[in-house]
Amino acid sequence: MTIIKAKNCGFCFGVRRATETLERIVSEAKENGGAVYTYGDVIHNAQYNEKMREAGVITIGRDDIPRLIDEARSGKSVTVLVRAHGITKEESENLSTAEKDSPNFHVVDCTCPIVKKAQAIAQRETGDDTVFILIGAAEHPEVRGIVSYARSKSFVFSSSDELLRFLSSDDASFLENKTIVVAAQTTLTSAEWEKSREIIAKLYTNVKFFDTICTVTDKRQREAEEIAAKADAMLIIGGANSSNTRKLYEICASRCPLSYRIETKDDIPSELFGNISINIIGITAGASTPDSIIEEVARKMAERKQTNETFEELLERSFKTLNPGDIVTGIVTSVTANEVHLDLGVKSTGIITQEQFSDDPSVKLTDAVKVGDEIKAYVIKVSDVDGIAMLSKRRVDADNNWAGIVDAEKEGKILEGTVTEAVKGGVVMSVNSVRVFVPAALTGVPKDGDLSSLVGTKQHVKIKEAHNRGKRAYGSIRDAIRAERKARENAFWNSIEVGKKYTGPVKSITPYGVFVDLGSGIDGMVHMSELTWRRIHHPSEVVSVGDMLDVHVIDVDRERRRISLSCKTEENNPWTIFKNKYSIGDVVNVKIVSFTPFGAFAEVVPGQDGLIHISEISDKRIAKPADVLKIGENVDAKIIDINDEKKNISLSIKALLDTELPDTDEDESQTGGLVYSSDSPEDSVYLKDTAEN
């Protein structure tokens, strides 16, 4: 009998994250005190939820929140974990309010990210002129939560047939004038989603479809269908209330009549143990099924496999013998830290030691194999007296993988292996259990460097020669590094384009700019004029080697392999920042940065200065700005004019003073919208030039 266990079964990402988070919180609560609650069952698995209840976790609902708030206010630490299926918008808002009102009330939201995405779509895409349709189970907590975020009239249909009946009725006539937003429960089958899409698309053109089915769920369902198509019987493991487990069962039952939905190994039908016509059994599980339960089911079926033998099979087994050099296949019956025991179908028990299991000494047998696994091994020696056959999996792996080494040499492929030892003249690597020698000159270690520093590390290697006689191979780590670097560089140059953004460290600084590491061993240059919006004399004024810079590409010269970068964006443009923050009439605190004969320049925002004309510094006549102001001084000033074309700002201190400037008969010259009193014609010319600039 063959057992096929689906690769995509058991906890999905969202469920695993929720359970791991809950277990961590429970562990912390035992050490620090406090109570742990889950808003609804954390997952749809009775065994797991019971395990959590035994650990002190309490399941609550909306009506329990006021009581928990009172507990938190009394000083008790209260933690509420939101289940993977999510909750309604109202319930989420209630929890957030409770958390804000009490420092001892903590909310940990473990809603699956895919469910979160569906909730966001329901809220973002709906409004007064829309109708929201969700294909899924109306009473499922995930569906209730998603629909609660819709800002329009909403409908839930459990199937494409139910959807068709509604759309064919008079009740659906109002949809003609609405935009229809359609989404799916994350565990809906792809087939049901496609049918629903087709039905709506034929009747309406004003439709927005959002495929919110979880890709992991889709893979799980497709794999289950493939296994069911070739299995004599299927076991679908999952909680009684699990929606995705029910859908898995429906899919499997359509392809394999002997499909059974079970929760634990105790639910396996007895007929599977006595029916010798069943040769292939498939196993899959819903997203809320713990790995331990899946393994228990697989182990029990493996035991059935070992015991359900006919008389003819037992007779044939009694005559089988083993000889050194044979290649045998056995079923794992037990695993310890040092040995793996196999049932070989003969009188002898096969044993693989840690040393003969793998070339990698760090491999843990208890992690690498489990009871029921099938292993092919080489017979080293047989003891009929003890009934033991010593086996080597490593030898078989090496034989099987040698062909891969030969192919890698022919095709120039890069392989990965572990450096196992440093020897005279180089290092030895284990590449797919094959010994590969790398000469010192090809290791990438500098001449006379310490080769032992590579021992235990994983390295990529290019096979230079593979000799079938003696199965000897030598390779080059250096060539692999070069090939990978070239591949990364080519990929980089194929993907780079004007406008693309990068973040990287400053590699070097020159008088005209800085070079930034963009990854893949490629640098780009930020010219000094593109480093900052303000004027600088040298790049070192604003950056140092090692600083991380956010840059974007402004030019690419692929022939000369040159990349021009810029740190300047509209978001960090001082003029844009100023315009977004201030208007004419606003009072700002500014810093005096320089003097001219006709006034003072003051920094309004970093990188953007404004002019305080000499006539706007004081309500009394002054000879020069330094009579009243000091460089570096902070003063309040009023914005009296903004010139968008020239990006000039005019400021006034006088406008904030109570005393008005007395009338004067002095000659006045006007520049840039300002009145400037001057006894010097040179000052007038200077002001005119400045205004123009």
C-alpha cells in the first residue's frame, strides 16, 4: 500500500501566525501574570482550542468586553487576541476604544493578512453608488467580518447557483444603475469563483472583480484533487466547523468515492484496515489542522501498511535474503538521535546510523525523517544471528547524485555544497553527498590565507572536471562567485530604468559628488548638485561614507555602465515644503543667516531663505541690518509676499510691531515689490540684481 500525503496541507501562514502568537502570549502570561482571551475560537479545530483552554485561554465575545475593561481598570493585565478569521468592523473599533481607554487592556490582532486585504477592498471600493457581493458562507465569521466593512448594500451567496437564482429574479433589477463590487471568501474554490465571475460578467458590464481567494488555499485544493484522482481512498483531516476542510472534502469526493472527513486518527474508518483492495491512500488537511494530528493519522496508516500483509507476502518475505552491496527500500519504524530503524520486508531489521545517513554531521535524524517514510539504502553488512542489516543512505545518495555532478560539468551549472574539511592544497566539499575537491587557488581565499575558515560553511561551486573512474570531481568556488556576480549584474542592468528608487550606503566621496552602492556590486553617482536642494561647497557637508541614502535614477548609460542618481525629490524640495506649510500673512520664527546692504536673509525652512528688507526690520530708520539683528538669531517675522515664479519670500518684522513707521521725504527705490530707502546708488543696483536672481 502507498500513502500519499499532500505537501500543501495543515496550517496556512495566517493560522500558523495566530497559533504561534497565542502560544507565545500564553507563555509570557504564565511568567508575568495576566489573563489571555481570544475573540472567538482562534481557529476551527476543536482539539487545538481545547488544548488552549487547558492552558488557561478563555474564549470571549462582544458581550464580555465591558467585564474585561473593568478587570483591566482594576489593575489586572488583560490580553485579547483576535482570531485568524477576523471580526467585524464594529467589534474591531470597540476593542480599539477599550485599548485606548485602559493601559492594562491589550489587543493583539492576528487576522489573516489575506482576510485583511478583503476587508480593505470592501471598505475602499464601496459607496452610495455601489453594491457589494461576496461569494462565500454567510454565517462564517470571516464573511461576516468582510461584509461589515462595506459602505453599501451587501449580498452574500454561498454558491454560483444561488447567485444565478438571485440575478435572474426581479429583486436584482436595481443593479442596472449600480457599480457591482464582487469578492470571494478566501477559502472559496477557484472553480466556484470562475463560475460566479462568468455569470455576473454575462449580465452586467458595470462590475469590479477582486480575486480574494488565498493562493495557498488554491494550491491546497488543486493538489488534493490531483491526489484524489489516483487514490483508492482519501482522508481529509479538519475541524467539524472548518469551511476550507469541507470544501476539500467536496473536491476529493468528486474524484474519489471513498473519501472520509475525519478530525483525528481515532476517526479513521475501520474498513480501511481490512480492505486489501485499497492500495493507494491519500491524505490532506484543512488550514486549521495542526501538524501533530496529521502526523498521527499518517503514522497510523503506516502501521496498517506494515501489518496488512497477505499469507503469500509473508511467505515470500520469509525466504528473502540480503547481501552486502544490495540496494534495498525500507519503511521507517522508529527514529532516535543516533539511528533510523527500517522494516525491509525480510527477517532482518535495517539500521542506518547518523554517520551513514548523511555527509552533513549537523543533520538531526529526528528532524530529517519520521515514522512511515520510505528510504532507499545500500547494504553494508548483514548479521543473520542478530537479525540486523547495517545500511548506508549516504552511499545511495552519492551514487544517485553523481549523475547530477556530471551534468553540472557539461552544462556549467552552479551547485551548492558544504565545506567539510581543509586538506593540503585546498578544501573538500560535500555537494549532494558527493565529495568535490576545490584547489586552494580556486577557493576565493587569498594566497596563504586560512582555508579552515571555510569549513562548515555553505558555498556555491562550479564543477570543473568530473571523472567517472573513481567518481572524482574538482570544482571552483571562485568561478561560481564570478558567475553569480555576472548574473546579478546582468539582471541589474536589465531591470534598471529612469525613476527607479534604491536605498544604499555611500561608498566614497569626491569633490564633485558621491558614489552609492545599489547592490549587485554596482555603484551609481549622485552629483553634488543632486545631493541637496541647498548650495554646498563639498559633498562632505551633508553626507559621510557609510550613510544610507534614498536615491532615484535620473539617467542610465548602459554602454559606459554609468548611472546618475539624485536625492532631490518634490517631497523634499524646500520650496514645496514651504508652500505646503505657509501662506501670505503667516507669522513664522526664522533664523538670520546673512546680511546685505539692503536687508537680511533669514531661513524660513531648511534650504529656503526669505528676505527681510531693511525697511521691514524696524519701525525706526536704521543704517544697516546689523544695527538691530545678529547672525544666527531667531526672530518672528510675517510673510508679506511670495513670488512663485522666482521662488522669493518677503518677510517683515516691522509688521509685527505696534508703532508705525513715520512718514519720510527720502527718495525711495522699488525692487521686487519692496520699498527700499537708500542714500547709495550702489545699494539700489545691488538690490535690483538680487531681486532678479
